Amino acid sequence: MLVDSNFPTDRDALRLVQYDSCRGLEGWTVINYAFDELWEYKYRQWLASPQELATLFDTREQCAAAFASVWAMIPLTRAMDTLVINVSARQEVVTEALKKTYDRYADFVEWIKL
């Protein structure tokens, strides 16, 4: 586990970081574990925020989904070579978006269902 005062010096060391702390941390291979739970967490976080953040033309749910989607882009851009995304399939919005991406880019995206 990565701690501020103790950083990995071995090139094969595994680094674990929370999603909220992943800005600026890149790696050759990145595994986004429970990625759909991040989206749900950020969605609910926005819904719990003060209502003056809502826009005039969007519903609270649309604003929350947009907020969660923007946040989801941060861990999706941390990999330099290989990105592995783990989802539980409970969050249909995320799973459907990832499935559409796979359908469109099946030449370099692999979908593995366990």
C-alpha cells in the first residue's frame, strides 16, 4: 500500500490509491476496480450537495449524472498503455456506456464477463 512517506522503489510494485486521490498518478497498466461504484458515489455526492448548484434547464438527476461522468473521466485517463475496468454490473448507466464503447471499438477493446 502506498503511504505518503513510503513510496515504491521496485518497478514491479503495486500502487493502490483511492479514486478521489488519483489525479496526477499515472501508470503503464491501471486497474479501475469497482468503477461503477465510483460513478454511483459521485452521483450521490452531487445529489447531497446544496441545490443552488443545479442549472435552470437540467434536472437534479441530469446534473448529478454529468458530475459523476466528469469525475469518472479522471481515473479513465490514468493508464499509459493498458486500462482494466472492473464493474459489478449493478450500475446500468456505467455498464451500458462501457458496452457501447466495446461495441464501437471491439478491435482494441476486450470485454470479459466472469
